[in-house]
Amino acid sequence: MWRINSRWKRIFYFCCSVLLCSFIIGWKTSLLLAQSASESNREPIGTVEAIAPEYQLGHQLYLENCASCHIGIPPAVLPTQSWLRILTNQQHYSVQLKPLIRPANGLVVNYLRQYSRNAVAQELIPTLLRDSRYFKALHPQVEFTQQIDTGGCISCHSQANRFDFRTLSETE
């Protein structure tokens, strides 16, 4: 029969090892490229953070009811307690608002609770952006030359009217 000497066995095993490693490297590379391609095709978030499907309707209702008169601000810039005060106060910026009815009210409250933070103990509950430590924490090293209000957001966040606070305006 055929007798293969040990030198040819070593060459055979070496070639098989190289082929196996090449196959594994090629397979891993194709997986990484496919993952990279799928991530690049994703729609940009735009908002401060991605909104989970169970809060999408609350987010939509928030925008329809709160962003119809002014720019809808991300829930993270005010503590949860501020949002609850704002939603229960029908007098808003000198305008009498119709209260949200159930279930819309509950959906908006759940959305705002999920994406805002609780105030710390003994903290005064702000109802204006300029008084919010969360707002200040989200804007470190930003010196404001105007009074802080929702109308001023668009000066830095060019897509704020679309609830996109990640896109910043071009600075001169």
C-alpha cells in the first residue's frame, strides 16, 4: 500500500490548517461586514435616545400635544416631577390648555416618566428650562447669551423642530 512519510504528513496537515484558518477568517470577516452594512442602513436616532416601541405612541402624543405650539423638548431636560406638574397645570405660558384625556394622558405620562429622571431629595422642582440642573448638565461648557427657552433650541440644534437634538447647527 501507499506509505506516506512523515514529511508529507506534516505538509498535508499544515496545508489543511492554513485552509481551515483561511475559511474561519473569511467567514468572520463576512459576518462583520454584513453587520456593519446593516448598522449603516439604520435610520439615525435623532432624538436624545432611541424610543422603545411600547413608548412610541406616548412620544407621538407628546409631540402632537406639546410640540404643536413650541419645540417639543426631550424629557431628559426636566425631572419627572416637573413634567407631572406641567401636565396637570392647564395654564401654560399664559394660555389655557385643554387637559389630555385618558388614555392619551397615561401614555404621555408613561413616556415622560421613562425618559426623564427623578429630582433629587430637597431639590426645587423646575418648570422652566433655565432652572433645570438637568438642562445645564446636558449643556456643559455652553455659554448662553440669550434667555433660555424652547424657541432658542433651534439656534444650536438646527433640527429641533423635528425632535432631532443630535444634529447641531454649523458654527461660524
